[in-house]
Amino acid sequence: MKARKLLIADGDKAARKEMAKFFENSHYEVETTASAAYAIAKIVQKHEPLVILGDSFEEKIAAVDVIALMRKCNKNLRIILVSDDSSLETLKRIREDGIFYHALKPHTQEDNEELRAAVECAVQAY
């Protein structure tokens, strides 16, 4: 069976903690960080096949820039962006950079299930 490892990188501590708890209960090995630099370092080391990426970090860097850096470090990386920013310009740029999926931040059980389905697809595609 393929490793079910997941890195959650988001500056929103409450959202990060909720997502981590949800995926740990779904039998994923979860690591979390608020740091974009740490997340990128993990990608460079090829330790993470799948990242759930928020839209804010400890560092003042835009998610679209983090995605571009991650993609340069690992072309096979599956990135799921969890963001309430849905401006057309932002969505166009992140799609060009090759995210696997874009979801709104989960607020309900239904939102969690949507995110879980996206993660399951990403794991199977890896």
C-alpha cells in the first residue's frame, strides 16, 4: 500500500489543527506547519507526496508563489490549495502552476468530505 503521508501548511492555526485532526482520524500520517519555508524544505527533501496548502503563512509570501516554488522542486507533487480567495487572476495562475485541486476552507462536515475525496484522488494518482 502506498504511504498515506500528508503535509498541511497553513498559517491559520485553527484551520490547520482541524484539518490535521480530521485526516489523522482518516488514518493519514499528518505533519503540519505554519511556515512556507519549512514546507518547501520538506518538498525539496522529497518527503511529502501530497500537500494541503493554505493561503497564509508565517512568512509574508503569497500562496501562488509558494505553489510555483514547490512545483519547481518536485514536479510530481500533488498540491491541494485550501483558500477562500477565488479571484479569477489568482485561480488562473495557480492552475497554470499545476495544483491538483482547489477547495474552499472547510467549515462543515460536507466540506471535510469534499476535501477528503480530493485527497483520496490525489493519493491514488500518485
